[in-house]
Amino acid sequence: MLCYFYPLFPGPRHNSIKVSFIAFLIGILFFSGSLYILSVREITGVGNPSILGPITPLGGLSFIIGWVALFIAALKNKS
């Protein structure tokens, strides 16, 4: 199912690429999504800062995990 989201990696050879993809996806949703919801909170009335505040750093941590996993995949694929 996740292979539909790999336009550059039709058949990922390393689990590091899969981990990287999932970490980047979670990072985008948590980090960018929580910041977006916090920024439009007054207009829409949606979002609780006490809940969304701790989610933003988790998204940033997920981005870091994604970059580390992509770096590991690049080292393994180096010829």
C-alpha cells in the first residue's frame, strides 16, 4: 500500500527508506499541521493550544528521524 507514495523509489530496497517516508509523513502532519491549526485558531475556533503545543515538537523529532533514516539508506546504497 505504501508503494503508491514512492514515486522515486518504486521498490524500496532498504527499510530505512520506508522509515524515512513514514517519519516525514508524520512530521508533516504533526509539525506543519499543528502550526497551521494554531495559526488559524482564532478565525476558525478549532484547536486547543494545550493539546497542540506538545504535538509540534513530536513532529520536529519525526523530521529528524526521517533525515537520519534517509542518511542511513544513502550510506547503505553507496557504491
